[in-house]
Amino acid sequence: MAPFLAYEDRGDTGVDSARSPLVLVHGHPFDRTMWAPQLTAFSPDRRVIAPDLRGYGTSPASPEITRFEQFAQDIAALLDDLHVDGCVLAGLSMGGQIVMDFHRQFPHRVRGLVLADTFPAAETPEGVRTRHTAADRLLREGMRPYADEVLEKMVAPYADPQVKAHVHHMMTATRPESAAAALRARAARPDYRALLTQVTVPALVVVGADDTYTPVPDAEAMHAALPDSVLHVIEGTAHMPNLERPEEFNGALGKFLARVGPAGG
């Protein structure tokens, strides 16, 4: 039995709502507070749910994730508990890969996909080694040296200082053991590229123009693979455009949500 996840659940919880719930899946090594601008913007008009993944934020850490698909199964179990059958599922970075895995396992529950600053390919042999080396480093050094090193790749060097401080805090607050376990599981995740070609629901692909982790060509490739998708590139942002330029991110997401039918549709 998966541990019960901590989560935010805001907005219209009525089962007969005309708008599909929006479920927001954070990236690594963050927590649900990375979605604060989206929770505020969209909860007046629809139900918005943002969980902390297992081992992140205030969700339980034990047992640690050992298989990447467990993240998606945890979210499905949470939605069961919240009586949510269908939803628009949005994820950033690792969260986007979890969204893809959720669709792989539970396609009937997805009304729309939002893939932000992510990529679908499995790890290369070099990538596997890098993930395991990073996991070893987190266990040895803790989160702060890593957070200091990558902060200005997670968000652009010119990002708002308050955004930088928020992102740095999320990274340093994450448990090294949970972050390392997730990296090892992520190293063994499947390839989702063929899956994208079979997605029948609308999709939105978003990317920061200055993202070096998942650059614009990765987003363009996902957009080309998805049968029904919109691509939105946000200038002046890096890996976390939802925090760096929330108004533009929310504008693109709002237009997308208007296309998606109700939860039971």
C-alpha cells in the first residue's frame, strides 16, 4: 500500500463540475509549493490538486521509491481517495515524465496532458551513470552543495530574487535519501516516445526558451509526436517558467484548459 500523499486541494470539489480537475505534479527536487501561482490562478474556477510526491515536501518518505512508475501509482491512489475519475494532468521536468507514465498506466483517467520542460526518452548509458553519481553525491554531501550549483540552471540567472530563494529553499528542504532514491528510479524509467504518438487527448507542451536541461528542440520533438498538441515557448525563462513568468505560463495553460472537456467527458 502506497503512503498517503500530502497535497493541496482547492476550488470546486463538486462531482458535477463542468470543468475537469487540474492535477499538478512537481519536479525534482521540489515540492508542491512550486505550483503556488497556478493554485492561486486556477482554483477560483476549477478544482486544483497539487500533491507532494513520495519522499518530497511533507509526504511520507518510507518506503522510498524504487521504481519510477510508483510515482504515478501514488497519484492514482490519491485521486481514488479524492473521488477524482478524470483530470487534466500537468507536470514539469520529472513531473512531466510522471505524467507520461500515468497516461501509460491509466489512460482512461486523463482528459488532457500538460508537459512542461520535460523530455520523453529513456536515459542513455551516460545518463544512467550521471543519475547514480548524482544520487551518491546527495547521500554524501546533502542537498545544499547541489542546490547552490544548479540554482541558476533551474531558474535563469536573471530571475527574480524571490523566485530564486523559493527554488533554493525547495531543493535544500528535500531529504537527500528520497532525492537519491528517485534519481536511481528515474535512471531506469521507460522510453515514452512511442507512447506520445498514441495520446488521443489534447496536450500542451511548454518550455522556457533558455532551458538547458530540456531545451526547446526537445519540446518541439514532443509537440511533433503528439497527435493533438500546442507548443508554447516562454521567452526569458529557464527550467521553471511557471515560477519565472507565471502570468505567461498561466495564460497558455488557461487557453488550453478551455479546450478540455469535463471530467466525465
